Amino acid sequence: MFRSAVESINSLNCHACSAFGILVAVYEWASTEHTSNLFFANTEHSTENSTIEWVQLLRGSARIVSCCYEEIAKGPLGPVLRLDNTAELEAEANPAESVKFSALEQLWVSTRVLATAEVNSLKEALKWLKIIYTIMTASSHTDSASAALSWLVRVPEHYLSMVNDRQPAALILLSHFCLLLNKVEDFWWIRGMSRRLLQEIHQTLGAEWETWLAWPLQDLVLCEFNIKAP
């Protein structure tokens, strides 16, 4: 029923289709609570080009929204999904923590191993990481969970393939996605995800990459201290 509704999406059913797609993605995210592969496909049961299912569900729900965005923005989902292009432009021009984010560019500047398509994907992923982090840091009016998860929709598909292939540069950028997750740690279905993701990445990369994980790890500790504080 949902598939047939999406195939004939219109101004009457777009709100329901969008809401259902988002809820399915959130449910899939929450269902990973007791599994180890939060972000990485299970290599025993996956093909070489597979990516984690819930990310694709989230990106699929975003495509549904984009089909009827003008209509959806005026409806009940508007406050959650409405884009603020002005805020995005301001954040891109004046990013928070610009020195720390700029340091991540050394992941591809200092090596010639990466192909042009890979470098471009990393640049795009970093660009949106800076923009969304800045918006979430500066604004108290942004729907925070929606903003944080929007990074997974904005990054190129090729970047997700690099994550699935466990490429170090892609995983290090993914670890900095935890900076966004830490800001929405109070959502029950997100709580603890940042710690689990950082653990997965740390175990995958090994000790030689630890210095690149310092910022998100420090931010996680501060976040957990603030939550436990009376």
C-alpha cells in the first residue's frame, strides 16, 4: 500500500507518505540498539556495494519529501522539515570551529591515494558537517534531531560507499557526525548512539588513527558529564 501510494504521490497523500517514511527510518534506527552494526553492513550477509539499511530508508524518506516539498512545508510536517536556506548560507560563510574542521582537510590533502571522486565526496560531506554543526550550535529554534540526521541525507552516495568500504578518511568524518548526535542525546531513540558509533569506528581504524578521533571523543565525554550532572 505504501509503495503504491508513493508511486502516485500527490498533494493529498504526500503528508502521510512522508510521515510514514520518516517513522519507518526512525524505527529502524531505534531497532539497532542491541546490534553491533549501527552503521556498517554485516559483511557476512551483504554484497560489496551494500550500505546500512536504515541510512537508505532515511534517504528514501527524504526523496519522498523532496517530491512535494512546497506542499509538505505548508502542512503539519513543516516545522520539522522546513529548510532554512538563509541559515545554511550564513553557516557556510561563517562556520563554527572552523580551525578544527579545516584540519580534517588534511585527510585528503596529504595523500595521493584517493581518487578525485573520493576527494570530492569527502569535501561535500565535510561541507555539510560544518554547516549543520554551525546551525545547531547557533540556533535554538532549529528542530535538532531533524537537523542532525539531515547530514546523512546531504552526503553523496559515493561517500556512503566509502564508509561501507571502511576507508579511513570516510570513517574519520563519520566519527565527527557524533558531534551532531551529542547535541540530540536527550532523544530516547538517539541516546547512546554516539558512543556506539565511536566505538565501532575506533575498533575498525585502530590506534594509528586515534588522534583524528580526539575531538568527537572529548565532546562525547563532556556530553555524558552534562547528562549525569544533577
